[in-house]
Amino acid sequence: MAILKILQYPDERLHTVAAPVAQVTDEIRLLVKDMADTMYAAPGIGLAATQVDVHKRVIVIDVSETHDQLLVLINPEIIASNGISDYEEGCLSVPGIYGKVQRAESVTVRAWNAEGESYVLDANGLLAVCIQHEMDHLAGKVFVEYWSQLKQSRMLAKLKKKQRSAIHV
Ligand code: QAP
Ligand code: CO
């Protein structure tokens, strides 16, 4: 079991665009396992490889209450989306900061699983929001970057204050 270090906003590396995975190798399977361990330990409901400074199109998600429904999305693509939702989101790279983002209410996504097999998933509610949030990470975008400049500068001040006080514990 390996817990990976999660990049903390505003780390510039969170703006890196991830590259497609050519083939699911042992290295990718180990990355998926370490990302799942890291997400469950946090605990969180979703983690993109970008957040652990690996710039490949790999996502792990588990929105179940029992934490036993791991979803692996390699090379995800949204092939359909419908409706509008504005869920309150959070992010392991922006701890303690929560806020709404407007996204599609439901999405159909095509991806590969950890065996490299292609599958199609229809998602709505929290799962649909989480897929869109994690796919944004792969494109180098963090949820707070949808907010107004004013809201972002207040959020940054709060984060800086938190990071300063964390040094003195
Ligand atoms: C993304 O986020 C997400 O601030 C996954 O102190 C979240 O797992 C998509 C977390 C909500 C849609 C809705 C955040 C843990 C976990 C924190 C997470 C914190 C500790 C966030
Ligand atoms: Co996030």
C-alpha cells in the first residue's frame, strides 16, 4: 500500500494537461492501486492522476457509502451530457474549500477499466459531477477556477492563512 503526495492548490503542476494512456501496463495498474489507496486514506470520493503529479489520463472514483465501489476511468471521454446541476464541490487539492460549480446533470462517459477494456457508463447526480470534476483535473483545471475573480481571491487568502498556520503546529 502506497499513499501518494497530493499536490496542493495553487501548485502550478495542477495546470498540466494529462496525456492519453497508450496501453494498460503493470505500471498503470500500480498507479491505479496507489491512487485508490490514496483516495480512500484521505478520505475522498475522487482523485485524478494530475493531483499526484502523474500527467496521464487516469481517474479513480468511489461515491458509494460503503467505499467498495471503485470506478477506474482511463482515457475517459464524455460522449453525451444533459441538463444542469450546481452541486457543492470540494477537492483534495484544495482542502477546506467548498463551493458550487455549474455542470451537466447527467453524462455518458466512455473509458477503459483497469484491465484496459472499454466500457460506457451513464451517470447522474454526484457521480456525474465527480466525473466532470476529475476530468477537468486531467485538462489542468481546478473547480475553484470557475468562480469569479473576487471569490477566487478570497479563497486564496483563506488558503494562504491556513497554510501559514499549518507551519506552526
Ligand atoms: C471531487 O473531492 C468532488 O476539503 C472529489 O478537507 C467533490 O474527494 C466532486 C476532501 C464533491 C463532486 C463533489 C475535501 C477531503 C475530499 C476537503 C473529494 C477535505 C477533505 C474531496
Ligand atoms: Co479535485
